[in-house]
Amino acid sequence: MSAPAVKEPSICTGCGILRDPTKPRCGTCGAAYPPAAVRALAQPAQGFWVAVRGAFWCRACGYQGPLNHIEEGDGVTCTKCGVEQKFDTSWKELVAFAHAVGDFGTPGHEGRFPDPAIRLTEAKPHAQVGSGAPWVEAPHGEVTLGNPLCRGCRAPVVAVPGGASFTTECSGCKERRSYERAPAKRYKLAGVVADEHEVDRREVGVTSNRGAMIITCPNCNGQLSGITQSDGACTCAFCSAQCRISTRTHAKVGHADTPRKVWWFHLAGPCAERTQIARRAKQQLEHRAKLEGKDRVRAAQVARDNAAYDAAKKKR
């Protein structure tokens, strides 16, 4: 089944998230909206993007910690207190919710994947998306529609089908970037775009020098200077190695105020919630048809009874 033609949402040219029609500039990145709307791009293979700002409440210290990428293993680490805690099923909840927002939140009466054979009888979930504040509260964070942008020219990117890694291509300068498939496949995503998941980036090292925590290059062991709490990737000044900085590393070096960042899920096809709603709509349709069938049988029987009665009267 090919993806139906839908009107892709307008996006911010500064960060790529859904444009807020009630404001002159983006409330997420602060960029002024251009006079002419820039829209997200249609993606191949029924694909679409959902932006994520993840967070969790730490069970140890009670503070909220950022989820800026999918962590390895089943746990996440709080940057406030450094305690790791289990989080495996929570990713599934966030992904499922994001899938539903991307499917039903898309403009149109029934969202991104309407079925001409079955009209949904329930109110469309997430119909409020695009009519005000773009971010929708989700399990373990917030999500919204949009399209990630090229780091260089800031044009929207498009997913490239196939390959061992998940690849995006800029619609403007044609630059390509590749990301690990493993985190996406684990939670049934088509792809994940985050600095920490970019292919060929190794995790930085951390050493202690007289009580000070030093971030080092995983390739040459040189000290990486100028790393901030919001960085997810960097380049070594000594050997030019491409490095990543995970939330665990931020917690290890004491970056307690690591912010929540905007990153992206690439999803494909109708969401599970649509399947459930469509099943209920089909059951209602079948029930109505059954009742109408019974009514027709009853009406036919009444007509036959009346005809027999009229025939009997004539014989008298």
C-alpha cells in the first residue's frame, strides 16, 4: 500500500519542529518564522518524523533527568545524582505515543493514513496538534511533528531507504549522515537521529586528575576541552576523531544541568492505536449492517404477513 498524499505540516527553519501559527517565532529555538511557510518533506516508504524531548523522574533524587538518545542496555542515568535505573519498557511507551502523534496529528480529518474503506467513527486523537503550542505531553517527555534539518544549510533532510545504517540526505546541499540501526530496531523504529547515535563516533573516555574529571579522546587519549553540558558530539583537536558524549558520561563528569535536547524518531506506516480504532469502527459497521439486515428480514416478513392477510380477506 502506498502512502496517501497528505499535506505535510509547516516547520520552524531554526530547529525543524512544528510551526506554532499563533506566534511570530519558535518557542523552542527562538528563531523568527519566515513569511513563507516551509513544510516538512514527504518521506519514502510511508515514513515520517516525530521530534522528541525526553525526560524521566529519577527514583533516587526526585529530579527530572534528560533522555537525549536511546541508552544502551535497559537503564538510564540521572545527571543530577548519577544513579542508573531501569527504563526498558518506558522507551516502548514513548515510541508508541510518538507514533500515534505522528500518524493522527498530521493535518487532515483522519490523519496520515486514512482508510477509504473504513471511516473512523471516534474523534481523531491528537487533533489539537498544530492549533497552538506544538509540543504534546507524552509518557516520559514531549513530542511534536516536524522534520530534522541539515547541520550545514538548515534545509529539511530525507531518509534514504536501505543500507546497514540509517542514512539521511539533505534536500539542499545533499550532505549525507548515517546513524546506528540497532537502537531503532530494538524499539521498532525506522530510524533515530541524534548526535549520540551517529555512525563512526566512539564514546569519549573519562579520567580523574587530582579530583578533576577530564574528558579524553577515545582514539588518541588527548584531553577534549570546551565540552559543554549540552554537547552530544565533538571532534578531537589532536587527531580529528569523531566522538560522542552520552548522558552517562555527562553524569560521570558532574554535568548536573544537562538540558533536554530535541532529537528525532523516524517512523513508518499506521500506528497501533489506528489499528485498534479501525477495528472498533469495523465492528460498529458490521453491527450496524447486521441490525439493518435484521430490519430488512423483519420488514419482509411483515410485508408477507400483510399480503397473506389481504389475500385471506378477499376470499371471504
